[in-house]
Amino acid sequence: MKWTDTQDIAIALLEMHPDIDPRYVRFTDLHAWVVALPNFADAPERSNEKILEAIQMAWMDEAD
């Protein structure tokens, strides 16, 4: 997965952290969790606030 795979990342985060409410996740934690995903293969420094927000929004949609 790469940073642009927001939907796939959101699904993986939901599976890895089922008890977390994504509305309250700090971007620093979100970044660390994405980079730690087993299938994630992109440069950590390529993320930005816009990407992290898109991932968070997709995660919230998946959680509902």
C-alpha cells in the first residue's frame, strides 16, 4: 500500500485497531500506525496533513 491507497489503509486500520474511534486519533499516531501496517510500502515522509485527513475520513466511513 501507498499513501494514496486511503481506502485500503482505512480498512487495514479498522482491522488492526477495532476499538479505536478514528475521530479522536492524532495525526502523529495515525502516521505511525499507517507506517507500521504490514503491507505498507511507501516513504514515511511522503505523507502530509491532507493525506492523513483523507485516511481518517475513510476510516470513519468504514467504522460506521
